[in-house]
Amino acid sequence: MRVERKMDVPISTFQKRDGSTDASNSQNIGVNSASGKNKKAGKSGNNNNPSVSGTNLTGESLVAQRRGIAQKQALRVVADAFKSESKIDTQMQQLLDEIHMYQDEISAREERLEINNKKLEELQKKYNVDPNSEEHKLLSQLEDVQGSTGYLKGKSEEDAAVPITEYQKEAYLYVKSNEELNDEINDFKDAIYKSRLNYTEIKKAREKTHNMIDAQKASEDIMESANKEAVVLLTDEAVSHLDEAQKEREKEAKEQAEEKKEAKKEKAEKLEREARQQEMIENIKERAELGEKTTADIKRASARKERMEAVEFDVPEDRKQVIADTANLDESQGDVQSEITNILNGLKLLSDDIKGVTVDRQL
């Protein structure tokens, strides 16, 4: 936003009656001090950011809060500058109003002078008096008139009294009034000169300070700083989110790796158990095929021997050997098969599982 105010007025400097243009008695408006404060306020706008607590705020809400504060601060800087400019405008307008008032007063007195001069011309015609005569010039030297006697200025009471004519008696009032009117006009012209001089000084000071321009620049700097801060906040939050997401991914990957590791270990243990079981089964089968006896086989054979010996007491001698050999062969095969079945049951494996394992090993 840019607010510029210009109040141009034609400046025609009136010289004082002594011909000087001294402005030592001009009014002290104090524009520079006011504008200087505004300029400092505008420039310091970026360093006066109030602190904002970020507790329980996300990046976007914190950015919105910071931007809101920055906008208020920028508006305050511009508003303060505008307020200062308004005061200057008021001062300048007051000076213009004074100038116009003085000009009106001068115009009114000039009208009265014109009336008085016309009256004097009428008296001069009436009494046939030349305006350049001594009779007329004496009027400007008189301080007072009483009756037919006039009193000169700057004389003692005895020397001041001089006789005056009828023309002088009547014309004195107009001449005296003109003198007073001219003095007042000169005073008003001096006042106009001072007011216009002050107006010019204020205008020059304003052109040097550029309060509104400086405030506008300061407000833009405030908003630019807020935008940069917003970028930093949002970037930090985005980085934080990325870090958290990365940590979460790493955690999940680690858990999955652990699960796979455990699954691999369990599978390896299962395969090892199956291998041991398969080895045991194969060992049993090999022993059965080779006719090797296990400890259980020996014990069973001893039991059968004992039973056979017990039977021999009732069997004839020629059948004892045949029965014994046949019984030993059948019982040995049955015992081996029974032992295999018991082992399989103990290992909790079905015959189908054994077949599957055997096929897998062959493949």
C-alpha cells in the first residue's frame, strides 16, 4: 500500500518592510523529529517480532500465527507513519488556512483604504487642496487633533500644538485610519511570509524523509522476513517428517528381517530334525536288511529262546530243530517290522511322510 499526500500551493514570499527575508521568528513545527521517529519505527519493525510459543502447534498453524503477527506489525508500521503524515498534513493545512485568513484580512483593509482615499479625494476637491501640498502633508505629522488645533508627533506639549484648517480637521480621520490600516496590512503580510516559509520548510522536510515510502518498505521487509521464516519452519517440519518416516521404515525393515531370520532358523531346525529322523529310519532299514540285531532284537531273541526251551519239553526231538529255525526266522522278521513301526510311532511320522521325505531326498 502506498499513500502519498501533496499539498502544493503557490508561494509568493512577502518581504518585510525593512526588505529582509529573515526567518528567525518562523514557527517551530518539529517535522524532522516526528518524521525521524516514524522512520526509526519503520526500520526497527523487523527486529521487534514478538516471541511465539510453538507448543502444540503444527508447522502450518505456527506459520499462520507468525504471518498474522507479521501482518499486524506491518499494518501498525504503516498506520503509525500515516498518523504522523496526517499530523503533518494538519499542520500544513493550518498554515494554508492562516495564509488565506491573512489574505482576507488584507483584502478587507484594502477595501477600507480605497473608501478612505475616495473620501480624501472628495475633501480635496471640496477645499481645493493639492495632495502634494504642505497642507495635506502636515496630516501625516499630526498625532492628534482637538477642535481647530493639531498636535505634532514627537514634540513637547508646548511646541506640538499647531493651528489646522477645516480640510485638515476633516481629512485627519481618514489619514489616521489609513495609517492604521497600512500597519495592519504590513503585519498580515509578515504573518503570511512566516506561514509560507514554514509551509515550505515542512514540505522540503517531507520530501527528504519519505515517511510513507519508508513505512511501506518496512512493512514489505516484515512480510518478507515472515515468509522466509515460514519457509524455514515448513522445511524443518518436512525434514522432521522425512526423518520420522525413515526411522519407521528402518524399524519395519528390521522387524521383517528378524521375522525372516526366525523363520529361516525354524525351517533349518525342522529340516535338521527331518534329516535326523530320516537317518534313523534309514539306519533301521539298513540294519533290518543286513540282519543286524539291535539291543531290542537281542533281548527279544533271548525271550524267544527261553520260550522255545520251555516248549521243547513237550515236542519230539525230530521236530524241535525245524520248529526252532522256522520260529526264529519268522519272529526275527516280525520283530524288525514291529521295531520299525514303534520307532515311527515314537517319532510321530506317518508312512506317507516317510514316502514324501524319501522322494524329496531322491530329487
